[in-house]
Amino acid sequence: MKEIDSDPELQIQVVVTGMHLSPEFGLTYRQIEEDGFVIDAKVEMLLSSDTAVAVSKSIGLGVIGFADALERLKPDIVVLLGDRYEILAAAQAALVARIPVAHIHGGETTEGAIDESIRHAVTKMSRLHFVAAEPYRARVIQMGEAPESVVNVGALGLENLMRLKLLGREELEQSIDFRLGQRCLLVTYHPATLGSVEPKGAMQALLDALDCFPECNLIFTKPNSDTNGRIISYMIDEYARHRPGRVSVFTSMGQVRYLSAMLCVDAVIGNSSSGIIEAPACKTATVNIGERQSGRLKAKSIVDCGETTESIKAAIEQVLLPSFQDEVAGVESVYGSGQSAAAIKDHLKQADICCTKPFYDL
């Protein structure tokens, strides 16, 4: 966004939706404004429920909201990142409006989440593809997309590790009002929307495993607005309430504090993509739980485990071993060098997709 905004030949329009607009999830649209961006449209779409029916209805509201926003803003191209259901709504509206879509992070597989199907659907609705690794580029081409339209730029999130001014250990502790202690774990667990274990039971197994490491302080970040997300949030709050001083919980830490924490902790625990993409680049070990990230490329610093207390406990024990921590220090990212933004901007400028010819002629 900053690359586009700083280019005199391009104009950026920002549409914000989903959790960014929700008080329950921290009204994080304010962080976008604090970063210096003007929000051109806000698409309200979240219902006050996390059932499958509510999520489906939210997608419908999103399509309506994005249709109105795109009609008013009339962009030449819509740039979308990822695989969440909010992005599916935006892609549908752009497709019907015949506005070309550029998609970031296509071609990946996550077998334990509906994100897999959403990601591939958005790929088929897009005309330009910015992928994070060569196997993902091959998959997008295999899906029938023109090879010249698929560009490997690496993982965009890694650029934050170079561009943002991250906090040192003492600064982080002051910022979050929490002592990391001798050992600290960063825990981010989301409901696996296609998992074989129901989210409540899986979360309880994780909490029981964490109790086996009383010497470790814990930083929790709460789940996204996915189906069954609220029960996980409630369980985290209850767990923290009974362990004052050892556990800190955040609805949203923000990029700077989250990445700073990732650099300072002994391991990342959960099933977030940040444990797969950013953690290895931070030279931080990851315990990846369950099936949510199954199929993604993984560095050697990542230990996969099942959703049982015994399996999670064994994985945590493994990543905390001094020998494993030494190995993690030498791990290289499999998602590029963190220089994606300029490449994406340049391809957006150069691609025929940005010209004025009708969408159906592309």
C-alpha cells in the first residue's frame, strides 16, 4: 500500500471491512489511519454471531457492500490478499463488475480450513497472481492460469520484519505491561474450520498441554471472526483469569508488537500462518497444531503435532530443547527474502491488466 501510495503514477483507494470495523476485535481500522492512509470506503459485513449460518450471511452482506463501494470508487484494478471469506465477497463483487483482480498468496494449500477452497476460488476470479513460492506458482498455472500472469514475489508479510521498527525485549515488556520471564511462548490458535477435532476439545487439549510447562509465561492472541471463534476466546480468557501474572491476552497486538514478541519468545504455538511464514524468518521455533496449515511449505524450525494434549506436550518439549533452538538459529525462510512490495507495485504498473481496454478483452 505504501509503495502504491508513494508512486506518482498510481492512486490508492482503501476499502476496509470485517474485523477491522468491529469493537469486539479492537476497531483496528484506526491502525490503518494511524499509518497515514485515508479509508475510502468501509464495508460493514460481520453479524454478531460466529455460527456457519452467520458467516454465510456475512459473505452475502459483504458482496452487497463491495458492490456499492466498487460502483462508487470505480477502480481500474482490485488488489486482494489471502483467503478469508471477506476476500471472497470482494472478489465476487469485482468479478461481476468486470473489474480485474490481482490476488496475493494464491496457489497455497491449507487442508484443514475452508480457506483452501476460498483461495482457489479467488484465484479463478483473478487475472494477475502474486504467489509466495515456486511450488505455489506451479499450482496456479496448473489451475489453468496463464504462466505470464503468475509471479513469484515471496511472502509479503516478511517485508514487515525489515521495514517496521520493532521493539526490543524491554520495550516490548513495557508496551504490553507483561514480563516475558526466563521462558515465554506466543500462542495463536484459530478454529480449524475443516478439522477432524471440534474446536472446543482441541483448545482444551492445548491449554492442558501448556499447563505442563509452568516455567513458561504465555502471550495469547485471540482468534479471528471464524465459526466457533468465540468459544476459543472465552476459554482463553478463563484460562488467563486463573493464572494471573503468567498469562497475558490480546484481542489484537498490532503488527509491531506481534512481530516483536515473535522475535523475543522461545516458540510460537498454535495453527496460525504466522508460525509458518514469519516465525522461521524470525529464527523462532514453531509448534504447528492440527490440520489447519497442512499442505503449506514448512521450514525445519516447524514441528507438526496432533490435537491431543500428549502430542502438543511432546512437540513443545522438542522445540524447547537447546539443541533444537540451536538448529532454529540457522534456519532459512522458504518464502523469499522479504522484498515483495516493490515487485508487486512494479508489476501492477506494467501489466496490461491496468490498461483501459474492456475486461472481456483481457
